Amino acid sequence: MFSEKYPNLDYWIYSQGWIEMGSDHYSSSLIRILDEGGMYYEDEESTSLDEALEKADRWMATEIEERFGEEPVKRYDD
């Protein structure tokens, strides 16, 4: 289900790094995208986890194309 709704995040998790969800002692963001080099994305503006995941998947679509030169799993046209 996750991979169908957020395929670009799924790509990241299985090939590059990981995501963290929920606030912790260091951040109040709902979602963070990381790899061994550190944090690449953090959403502190979303008011729901669904909104945060949607924004992160859209961001990841651009990142996959620009950073890795690959076609994103799902492309967003807006």
C-alpha cells in the first residue's frame, strides 16, 4: 500500500536511504528523508502525515531526476 501511494519514497527506502516520521528530541517535523550523508529533506509545515508524505514523494520525484539522473517512479506535473 505504501509503495503504491508513495512510490518515489519507496524507491528511496529500498535503494538509497531511509525516512523518519514523527517528531523527536531534535525536530518537530512530521517527515525527514536521510541517508548516510545526513538529512536531505524535512517538512515542518504539513499539518497531517498524509500531507507530509505527499509533499515528500513529490520532492523525491524531482530529486531522483536531478540527483540521480533517473526517471522518477511517479512523475508529478504540477
